[in-house]
Amino acid sequence: MKLEVLPKESRLKSVYLAYMIYLLLGSFGVHHFYLKQYKRGVVYIVLFFLPILVSAFISSKNAIESLFYVFWGIMLIFLLIDLFTLVFQVNNYNREHFSTEQRKSIEID
């Protein structure tokens, strides 16, 4: 039987952990930071906090509500996409960062 062993300094990302982070901190984009997708994580943070920051400078209640609906609606669409594609994102990360040359094969009897 063959086992593939990764070097100590490299660790595969877990689909289970990615979904746990998604469920707990997904609206902040932390699951993207876990997968080292920093630009996407920053987009989530901006979509979450920008309406809050802008609302401090807008006096119209209707404009504030519209702003929240637009930005958080976009974020909801992104979160729904991530719900169904997170497995593929994790697998893609593992495939890109851990090629077969980095793995060592060990024979076990």
C-alpha cells in the first residue's frame, strides 16, 4: 500500500475546516483568507463594512437602506456561490500548492 507524505512545512487545506470558517465568519470573507485568496477576502470585508461607513455620512434613511440592500445583496450572492463551490476551491488550492513532485511515496507492507 502506498501513502503520500507531505513535507512538514506544507499542510493540505481541509474542506471541513473551510466550511466551518465559512459558516462562522463567511460574511467577513475569512474562508478566503484561509485559502490564501486575499483579494477575494478583502472584497467581502469591503462589501460588509462599506455601507456601515458610508451611512455615517448620509442623512437620508431610504438611501442608507438602499445602500445596505445593494451591498449585502451582492455579498449574499457571493456567499451562495461559495456555498456550492468551496469544495472545488479547497481542492484547487491543494492541487496548485502541492504538486506530485513535492509528495513522497512510501511503501507500507
